[in-house]
Amino acid sequence: TPDGMATARFQAEWSSLRASAARRGPAALKAPLKQRLLSLLRDNRAQLSPLIYERALLDTGALLVGLGEYTAAQRECFEPIARLAAAAKLAAGGDGAYEMGATADYGAVECELHALTARDPGLLKSASASVLSSLLERARAAMARCVPHESLYWVVFNGSVLIYRLCRHALSPARASLAVPHLAYCALALEGIVPLLQPRFVAWRTRVYVTLCHAYEATGATAG
């Protein structure tokens, strides 16, 4: 069918751009890829089914992050999907919608974290702490929507990794209180999903517990 042919052409061109992004070489040679990727999405939107287009947005966002194009990834890819998910208007249904919504939120949080640490590497400003707190809340909310769905255990795992990375910026005595509730939530979530109790996840769960202990100690709550 014409739609099927258009989808096949799109996927072939997208795969070619992904291969170009994966090749080693000077950053200057990869700079045009951002515009080519975004143009490819815009030019083919009408020919692609909503489900394929929305998945392509997420995949393109991840590719742009790999290219260091955080702003474009957030604005053009992750946030549009997050808005559709919040309005329950994604083409995917069921667990697919939860997965795509969470992935979009995770991607947007990662991009915002990059911008935040570029502005304030040590997160020393009070405004930076406020932004970090909002990012933790967003990542946790996205993760929480997936916790009741055991088949999405890997999305929950990815959420715990992102929250851990965020909390690594909040382990000083002045910031540790931001990290404690979110690390505690991760620990409970990881224990409550059967697939995440497999031996291969033991090391990760242990790391979350240990970091939670460090954060708790940093607050001074154990003093006396």
C-alpha cells in the first residue's frame, strides 16, 4: 500500500541517519544530523500512522541525546509525547501508553538535568535545588505510573537509574533531604516487582540501598 511504502522509506532513511550518528568522527560532521532528523519527521508526519510517528519521536529524541542535542531532543521529541500522554491521547493503548509516557518524561528530565548542571555544575544555587526537586518529582511520578504493571518492570528499572543519577547531585548535607524520599521510593518499588527480584538486579538494588543510607546519614538524622 502507499502508506506502507511511505513507512518503509521513512524507516530506511531514519536507520541510515542513525548509522551515521553511530559512526566515529568529528562532531562537526554530525552537526547536520539534527536538522536532517527533524526534517525527516516533519516531512513524513502526514504519511505515517500516529503510532509509528510517536514511536519515531521517542527514538529520535534518544538519538539526539546521543548527539548532545539536548534542547532539540526535549522540545521537539520528548515534551510533545509527554503532553499527549498526559492528555491520554497517545495512539498506543494499555501498557504501551504507560511505557511511552514514562520514557518521554525520563528523556525530558535527562535533558533538563544536562541544562541544569551546565548552568550550575555543583548545584550550589537555591534555584538549582528547586529545579532538581521538580525533576525528581517528575521522574518519580512517571515511574510510579508503571509500577502497577509488572510487564513494565524494565521501565521501572530505568526510572530508578534516572532517579539515582539525579540524587547523586543531592548527597551533600545541604541537599540530602531532597534525595532521601525518592531513593526510599525506588528501593520499595524495586522490591515490589517480581522480575526485579532476579539475581541480576541484586547489585543494583544494593547500590540504591547504600546510596539511601548515605543520603540519610548526610541529613544528620542519625546524629545523637
